[in-house]
Amino acid sequence: MSEIQINGQRHRLENCKTLERALEQAGFTGEAFAVAVNGEFVPRGQYAQIQLEGGDCLDVVAPVVGG
Amino acid sequence: MSEIQINGQRHRLENCKTLERALEQAGFTGEAFAVAVNGEFVPRGQYAQIQLEGGDCLDVVAPVVGG
Amino acid sequence: MSEIQINGQRHRLENCKTLERALEQAGFTGEAFAVAVNGEFVPRGQYAQIQLEGGDCLDVVAPVVGG
Amino acid sequence: MSEIQINGQRHRLENCKTLERALEQAGFTGEAFAVAVNGEFVPRGQYAQIQLEGGDCLDVVAPVVGG
Amino acid sequence: MRDTLKLYGREFSSRFLLGTALYPSPAVMSESLAASGAELVTLSLRRQNPAQQSNNAFWDLIRQSGCQLLPNTAGCKSVKEAVNLAEMSREIFQTDWLKLEVIGDDYNLQPDPFGLVEAAAELVRRGFKVLPYCTDDLVLCRRLLDAGCQVLMPWGAPIGTGQGLLNRYNLATLRARLPQVPLIIDAGIGAPSQAAEALEMGFDAVLLNTAVARAQDPVAMALAFRQAIEAGRTAYRAGLMVRQQTASPSTPTLDMPFWQQTEEVSR
Amino acid sequence: MRDTLKLYGREFSSRFLLGTALYPSPAVMSESLAASGAELVTLSLRRQNPAQQSNNAFWDLIRQSGCQLLPNTAGCKSVKEAVNLAEMSREIFQTDWLKLEVIGDDYNLQPDPFGLVEAAAELVRRGFKVLPYCTDDLVLCRRLLDAGCQVLMPWGAPIGTGQGLLNRYNLATLRARLPQVPLIIDAGIGAPSQAAEALEMGFDAVLLNTAVARAQDPVAMALAFRQAIEAGRTAYRAGLMVRQQTASPSTPTLDMPFWQQTEEVSR
Amino acid sequence: MRDTLKLYGREFSSRFLLGTALYPSPAVMSESLAASGAELVTLSLRRQNPAQQSNNAFWDLIRQSGCQLLPNTAGCKSVKEAVNLAEMSREIFQTDWLKLEVIGDDYNLQPDPFGLVEAAAELVRRGFKVLPYCTDDLVLCRRLLDAGCQVLMPWGAPIGTGQGLLNRYNLATLRARLPQVPLIIDAGIGAPSQAAEALEMGFDAVLLNTAVARAQDPVAMALAFRQAIEAGRTAYRAGLMVRQQTASPSTPTLDMPFWQQTEEVSR
Amino acid sequence: MRDTLKLYGREFSSRFLLGTALYPSPAVMSESLAASGAELVTLSLRRQNPAQQSNNAFWDLIRQSGCQLLPNTAGCKSVKEAVNLAEMSREIFQTDWLKLEVIGDDYNLQPDPFGLVEAAAELVRRGFKVLPYCTDDLVLCRRLLDAGCQVLMPWGAPIGTGQGLLNRYNLATLRARLPQVPLIIDAGIGAPSQAAEALEMGFDAVLLNTAVARAQDPVAMALAFRQAIEAGRTAYRAGLMVRQQTASPSTPTLDMPFWQQTEEVSR
């Protein structure tokens, strides 16, 4: 059973192999976030195609205050 | 024939012995000036009483710009 | 029995009425000090003549470090 | 008859084809200078081997004051 | 609660006192006064020759401006001169308010601390409301208060230099030690940023002339100073951040993405 | 003719860019934005855990503010991080405007001149409108222009210090040598007087955050900065007086009364 | 021709006057005096209780140092106090030289300009050679000269702060306007570089205490000040370069090699 | 233990590096070198026409001075120029030490951070001991260390201006963050007091030229700088007093006489 990381947290990568499913499973819904896999930005339109592999590192980011 | 000074200029002091007459004679009319005799302020109300003497120094001042 | 002050401390003024005796009695000997009575400097030469009175304030000062 | 430049001045490049001869001809003798051909440093030891061509730009430099 | 400037029992909404000299024309002067929002303007007295009496454009414009007059004793070097010029001002301008100047040096035009205290005491006795042009010397300032002055006007720099606040240490000391006294920075201000800083430091107002009159566009500069002085006062009341020696991020550092990559980078 | 700030072809009437971090509350933030009159506000992206998704008060308030968004890449230390965070910003915020930060040191939070130029070039290639947070180094600034940046944002002092304009010489050089380039002082400004000075020097705008958010009253301080920035700009256009070394009187010296007495005095 | 400091007709080869207070021990004090090369040292008088009379280590060491004594009136707030303490000094120390202090404020320890002039006049009458600790106020300085002082000692900053020269403008004015008067910067100097700057400006000497006594290694710091003061004086006499606004190369630009390549580069 | 300056494994007792340009005459130059105590002197290379070869007075004097040579690459704007001029220096001067200059701007003569790092890396590869003339940018400085430089020479201000230490904040940061690296302030120093301050801040040495060569008396000024640099170093090692915000008396306040009178006074 392989694993991925989402925002530095371990997640079990079950039969869901696409980025889209992994995000759903992890509870990311709606529009207000963006994603990078292994430090590379992935446009929202490609979530369904992207196949994840064990060890992949996802970053899911949302708006915060900034200076 | 004695003399007085008005604003540093010599003036002949004829039979007019009062400050009031001296000012008239020198052409100072209206309200927009004030007077000192020998460096001492003289209130307008006293012009008629003040007797001038030869050598008296009058200052007649009016408003100017200032910082 | 009247009193004097030396450097802010009360001292009994006994039969010694001169400044000279008062200083001896208070233990001030040698050369390395100077004296003021009631805030007025008293030259060393006058110690013997100066008669003290009750309530007199003596200052006895000596060299200290300074900037 | 081709030409070279030495320190920005035109020089006729006659039958002397080596850097060594060109320098002699131009009057550079002794040790107190260094040379670059077309902006590339040429060690003293190579003067005899280097063949010049028309259009070559020589820099011959010597010590000067500096901060 | 409105934030007003209180001087000798009167309230002013403007903290900008402006001089009337050195403008390219009387018209520019009165437009500048209007743009500045100043409620107190300085002016002076000089010898007049009868011929001039008729035309005194500036004087009419000042009266039309509706500003309160603050006559000065500029140029006086002795107590006697200052006191008598003050009396003449009071008679002509019908006001007992006075910007007291006793000049101690012809070159730096600084106040004479000794003559100033003596003249201030005499003029207070005579019922004047004295606003003394003084230095940033705390002891002098206390002497002026003892003499009966209720407002002080320390210099920022010599008149007409535009050098700004030359001795922030002394000025900060004045402000800290005389918290209840209205303090007006008078002279030396050359730029709106300098005026804003004076207000940020807690000074109550600024008085100037040259920096406006000698600007390329005096009317616009009068507005700039008005804005800067309001800004400085607002900032003072809003409580400036504390200056820090070391940097600290504004954007949150927590939950920064890519930290794995960052590690690689640092490897 | 209206005096507007032109950045990448857009016109802004405000010269005050404000950050959204460090406020005591989202409500205070949005009141401060309103008081500041800012038309461009900075914000950022951080890792989110799904639970938070629901409540994002600040984000709703920003959108309501109607301000244009200027996402930053705060915290990025490598070109790769900055480029990818920029892409994520563009997707979420639907804007190709970017405040580019490539941080070169964790303590002074200064820009990394080398990474900055490389990242700027790549992001310009990708169609971003890059506003780089840079130092006051003229050569760096020209490299950024060569890379395609049309606006530069040199620091005044390290982020969050409030030290103001640490190197006036370098900043004045930048302004003089790049007269056509919009220059925005970004970071280090601690007081409105400092912002006013930047505008007086000819800088086109100021971007800050801590000095407002960490004021005792952020909303009032936002207003103070707004006033000071307007003052500084007005002053720049009005032409500041030339600073003088020696004093010169504003009140006329001619026709001074009492000169006889003066003589006696001086005798 | 030897460059000496002339004060009241005496010549000194050292331009460094040093205080004797605040040292970790009397031994460190006397080593510091030796290292400083000072020829004039300040000390004071305080109430003594008879018990102490015996041990007065510092006093013996001072006498052994061979330095000339400059007693001060530190702590005096009134003319009467200063005058009487001066008389006591003269009797004990057998010198009519006096560093006159009349303190006007307990917090900034500044001179009281009014009491100072009065005390100076009285003490000059009584035959003292008065070296007044004064401010940088030109008018005050002239009053002290009128009172008969032949040397002035303006402060750089408040005693013990080490803030250096707070008001360079006023100090430069003093130096320029009183070219013939020996001027000694007294108080506020915290670092040798500040002392050097004072001498570079043309001041004749420096008097300090805390910066040496409170250094981690007072003896070494005394030497550092000695070197810096000599450096500043040497520089003043050697004529400093004129500060330039724009850069200019030191190395010749003529005959630069590679200009062809340079052209290519710039193409 | 002797306090020496260690650069690339060599020890120097002098912390003053001096340039050889701009002197009124070769004789004055060599006297100035002698007075300065400098052990390292900078010089350069320029195109020569054969006629000059014979008379090269300065070059003979330099060799007689016994100083170690530090050739510079002044005027080079590209990496190629700097590298080739460096090679020519090494051949003529028989030294692999090099003051590396890659100029990024003709007006402020600042270093080009980008070309500088590239040239430094190449020259280190070629076996040079590189002393780069750089800015006060911490990230640039670290890149130069990564490139193999063992000494850094940040500017104080642009060459020939004499403006001193323009950005104390950045310079203090450099010193604090690179505690083990020899740091030499190069360029911009105009007065010995500025050099002393640099050493007090912990900088290891100072390199300058114009301030000595353009003094009215260069030989005396060379001595003044030598003294000031020694003073600053001594002070740094002796531990400067901590600057205080408020005054504190040096003379003891305890046992002040006359306190009764004082009371009366204060009544």
C-alpha cells in the first residue's frame, strides 16, 4: 500500500490513482485552491488526467493575508 | 530752525510743535500706522499732546508681510 | 544645649564655640578638606576666629573622582 | 598590405608575422609590459609562436597608478 | 471628540501657521493662505513712507482672508525694540497676540535666550499673549513658561534654511518634559515630510513661510504642507509602530508550500 | 490634467499599495483598506487544510473591497518555488499581476538579486506582469528591466523594521538614473513622514503593511499614510525649496525701525 | 613649529582631557590616565566623613600622575553653590582653574545658560580661570566670552549618553564664528571616531570620562581615544578632501585596454 | 598575543590599504605610502606607448617602498576584460593577488554583482587570490564566498565621493552575519573619523586612495588615517560603552554639599 504526502501529511494512496480523486478523498472541494505535484504547478483542468504514484508530494494552497 | 528725523529722514520742525501736526505735515494720515518717538511707542490718543523737540527721532510704521 | 549640622548630621555644640574646635571635635584634621558655613566658603585661615551658633550648617568637603 | 592595431593605433603588418617581431618593430622591448591579442591574454613565452593576421587588435599594457 | 489646537484659550482646527512674506505676488500669497487652511498668519511692521499708504494690496488681502493675525517682532535685537514694536503692533493690528522674536545673531538669526526671557516677561506684564520664537533649550523653555508664556515655538533649524529638525534629541526631550505645553515648531522646515515628522513626534503645530513661498508652485506647496501636517497629527494619535532592529515577515511563514523542495535546495 | 500612477498600462489614482497581513482582525483590515484608499492590495497563498475551507472571512472581505489583487510570492527562496507559486496565484486569483519575492536571507529577508532576475525573466516569458521586490542596487534594477519588468519595487529598509529610507544616496541615484520607470518603495517604511519623503524624492508610490497593521489604531494610521503620500506627491510636483546652508530672513529687513537705537545698543 | 593647545596662557601637547570617575578601580583609573596622555584631569569635591580621611587611594594616584588638576562644580544648580564650591576647590587643589558646571536640569544634566553666565562673571572677577561646560548656543557662548571666559566647552550630547555630536550644524557654526577661541567638546562623546570627527571639524580638544571608564577595557580605550584625537587633529591640519556628490575614478580612465571589446559588449 | 590582519594566509600588522593614484607627484605618493604604514598598495595597468617605457618614476618608487602589490582591474566592465587584465597583472607584477573590480555603471562606478561573481569564480579557478570590490549586499557577499573568495571588500560609498559609510545598517548586518570573513571597507571613505568608525564596527581594514591623495597635505593625511585606523581597531577590541538614551552623571551625586541651600533654592 503506497503513500503520498499532501501538504506534508502522509495519506494512503488507495485505488484512487488520479489527482482529482485524491483531492476529493482528502476533502478538497470547491474552487478556492490550487495544486502543485512535486513542486510543479498543475492546472485545475489536468486534475482528472494526472496519475499519482507513491511518494508524490502534493501542495494544496489557498488565499491568505500577505504583505 | 531745529530739525527732527522721521524714519531716518531729516525734517524741518517749523512752528508745528506737536507730534500730530508733524505727522500731518509729513503726510501721514489715516489709521494704518503707528508711531514711536525716540524708540518709545506713543499711543495714537497722545499725538495731540506730545510736544516735539529738535533732534527727536520718529518712527512711523505700517503693516508689511512677515514670517 | 544648642545644635549644629555637619554635612547634614546633627552635632551637639558644647562649649566649643569656634569653627576650629568644632571641626577638631568632629574629627576633621589635616589639610585635605575645605569648609563652608551656611553655604558660604570659609578660608582655612579664619577657622579660629569664626564663632558658630546653634542651627549653623557646616559643609566639610574633600577630593573625589569627577568628570 | 594588411594592417593590425596596437593600442588602438593602426600599424602596417609587413613581413613580420609573429607577435614577437611586431612588438619589436613597434618599439616594445624589456619586461615591463604584458600583451593581449584580440582581448585574450598572451603569455610572454608564446610571443615567438603567435602568428598575427590582418585586423588583429593588440593591447600592450604597463603599470600605472591605481586605487 | 474633535481634535483641536488650543492656544491661549482659543481653539484652532488647523495646526499649520503660515507666514505672508516672500511670495511672487500678493495674489499668490492669498491663494496660498487659502490652500493652506491656516487660521493664524504672521506679518510685521516696517517704516512707511507716506506715498505708499494708498496701495497696500497685501494688507487688504490678509484682512479678506479672515485669518487671525499673529504680528511678529522680526529683526528686533534688543528688549526695548521688541517691546515697543509689540506695542505698535497691538495698536495697528488690534490684537494682543504676538510672535516674539529677539534676534541674537545676524547670521544664524537665532533667538537671544537672555533678551527673549526679559522681553517675554515685560510683554506678559503688559497683557500680551506671547508666542516666543525660541531654541530647543529645555532650560530656556522653562524660563519662558515662568515668564508667563503659555505657548512655545522652538526652532527646527535656522530661518530660511529648510534643514528640518536638526536636533531630534533635544526636541524629543522638550516634548517629553513639557507634555502640557503647546509646542509649535517655528523655522527651518523645508519639506512636508519634515513637518509630518514634527507632528508625529507630538509637536502641536508647525509655523513656516519660506518653504511655501519659495516653492516653484507656492499654492500647491501650501496644500502639500496642509496634508502632511494632518497626516503627522493623525499618525501621532494613531500610535506609530515601534521601530525594529531586525526584519520580520508580514506574510505568514506557517504552512509555506514546497518545504520539501526547499530542503533539497538547502542540501 | 489628472496626475495618475500608470503601471502596466493601468491607471491608478492612489499611490498607496497596502498589505493585508498582521491586522488585529479581518474587520480592522477591511476598514483600514477603505481608509487607505488603496487600489492595489497584496495577499498570498499558503497550504490549506480542508477544514478551514469554509471560513475564510478575510478573503470575502478582500473581494468586497473592490481592490485589485497583487499576489506575492513571499517566503520563496528558489526560482522554482517562486515560479510555481506564481502560477498557482494566477489560477486562483485570476490575475497575471505578481509581486515577485525571491528571498535571499532568512534574517534580513532581503531579495536574492540572482534568483530574482532569473525568476523575473521566466515569469515575464510566461506572461506575468511582474512587480519585483528588489534592493536599491542600480545594476540589479537595470537587469530586472532587461528581463522585462516594467515596474520596480526597491526596499527602503528590511521588511517589518520601520527604519525608513536607509540609503537615500542609492535611492536618489535610482530615481535620477531611471526617470521613466515607475518606482515603488516596498518594505521598511514605518511612519507617514518617511512615506512622504519617498514621494518628495520622486518615487511613484509606496507599498507597506506592518506600519499600518501594527499601529495602535490601524484604521487611523491607514488614513495618515494616505494623507502623507498625497502630501509627498503634491510637494514633489510643486517643487521643493532648495535647502540652504545659511539662514535668511523671511520678514523684510529693509525699513526696520529703531535703527538709531540699534546703533546705540551696538555702541 | 609644534602644534600645541593653548589655554589661559599655558601650552599643552595633549588635546585629550580625561575624567577620573566611574573606573572599576583606582588602579585602572591611573593606568587609563597614563595611557590617555592627558595633561589635564577633572575631579570634584564631596562631603567627607572623618573616617574616610585616611584612605583616599585615588587622590594619591592623581597627585602621582603629574597631571594638572581641573576641579569641576558638578551637581551645582545655583550660582551660589557653584561659586562657593569653586572657592573650596581653589583652597584644596591650590589651582584657580575651574571646570564650571551649573546644571539646569536633573534629567538631561544640561547647563543652565542663565546661571552659568552669572557664575562665570563672578568667578572671573574672583580671579578664576573658568572653563565653562556650556551648550552649543552661539549667543550663550558669546555671553560667556563677554564674562571673561577664555575657553569654552560646549557639549556634544548629554553627559554619559555617548550619543556623539548631536547638532553638527550648531557646532560647525560655533567653530566658524569663534575662530580664535579654544573650543573643547565636553560630554556626550561615546566613541573615538566621534572624538576624531570633533577635531576634524576644528575643535581644539575633547573632554570625556564615561566612554573610557565604562569601556570593557578602560586602559585600552584611553589609548584608542588618544590615537583618534591625534588623528582628527592631524587630519584637520592636513585639510580634508571635499566631499563629492558623484563618483569619480581614482585609477586613470585614459588608455584603458580592450576598448574594442568594450564596444562589442555594449553593442 | 599580537593583533594581526590575516588575508589569504599572510599576516599584516597594518589595517590600512592605500591606493597610488591622484597624488600631486610621485615623490608625494611615496612619502604618503611611508607615512601610512600600508603594507598593501593598489595599482593598475594601462596601455603604454613605447616612448614612455623609459621614465616610470612611480613604478620604481613602488618597488622601493617594499609594499606588497595589489593590482586592480579598475575600469573593466565585462568578465572577459577583468579576467584578461588579471592575467596580464599576474605576469607583470608576479603576484596572484588581485583587487577584482567589475564596474556596473559609469556614473556611480558601482560593482556589477553579476559579472563580479562570474569573474571571481573564474579567477579563483585560475589560482588567483581574489579580493573583490563589492557592495554591502549580504547575498552577493555570500555568493562571492561560495565562488572561493576568502576576503571581501564592500564599499562604504561610491569611489571618490568621501561620503563615508552610507548604509550602516547593511554594513553592520554584513559584519554580524559573516563573523569569520575578513571584511575591508573599500571606497567612499573621506575622513579618518569615518575609517575609525568602520574599524569600531568590527571591519578588519580600510582601503582608500582619494581621501589621502586629494588632501591639501597628502603625507600628513596618510598619517592621520593610520592613527585613526589604529584607534578604531583598538576601540573595537577594548569594547565601546553602550550608547545611552538618557544622561547619567559621571561625578558622584552622593554627598553633594549645600543640599540645604539647594532646598531653599527649589522652594
